[in-house]
Amino acid sequence: MSIPPYRYFRIHHPANSLQLSELETYDVDTTRCYYGKLFLPESHLLAGKTYDLYNRDITDYVEIKNWLGIDFMHPVKIRKIKYLPRTDSNHIMAGDVYELFFYQNFTFQSLAEQKALTSSLTFEQVPAEGLYLLKDKTRGTEHRIFTYKDGQVFFW
């Protein structure tokens, strides 16, 4: 089946709203990512607001109240779409500093502090089968206690 090329692409969302942080559209061999100019209905634009789904900043987002358009400036064949919904960025972010706590004697005790180099952290010499708390000291505001068992994290 041949996919015809289109200059314009529209995401239609019939519910009240859809909030996206990032959007990527790929050509037929799924190796080339196309970026275009975003446009929304005039009635949905807010004065002074920048609408960008390509800036690799997952902390901002675009709210789609009915539809979002993309002008690629020339016809393209789209085979794959990747998107990231709005997030509170409550995950490990490279460059942020994290502190791990362990619950002991009715209080959380600091075990170690570490700067994330990638999207994961490894702490050494952590007491087994405990109740833990990981805080993002750079930008975090939401923290949840968790346990770790058989290689899995369980949030409480």
C-alpha cells in the first residue's frame, strides 16, 4: 500500500483537551524525523504563549482543545508518529542531583547523593528490603516512598 505525501497533518482530539509535551513524525523508512510549523485554531491561541512540541523540553506542553495542525512546508510521507503526553517530569533526568533516603528508627535517613548522568541511577550499599525515598534536589517537588523487591520498584 502506497502512502501519498501530504504537506499538512492534523491531530484531531474530540474530547475536551489533549496535552502534549513532544511530537515526532517519521517518514516511510522511519529513520528521518520531520518537523513542521504548528498551528491551532485562532480561538485556542493564548496571547504571549509559545507553542513548541520540538524543543526537547518535556516540562512544557501544548494543549489541544480540538485539533492541532502541522505545516511541513512541502509534501511528506508519514509512516510513524511518536508523542509524549504532558508529564510532571517525575522521573530520573540527566544532570539533576538526587538524594536517596532509607526509613529507619521512625525517620528517613540520608544514604547518598548522586548526580544523574543518564536516565537511571545506581546506589551502592543500600540496605535490603527497606522503605525508601528518592528526592530530586534540582527541581523535584513530588516525592513518593517505595520499596524494591526482586528487581522491581513498588510505589506506595
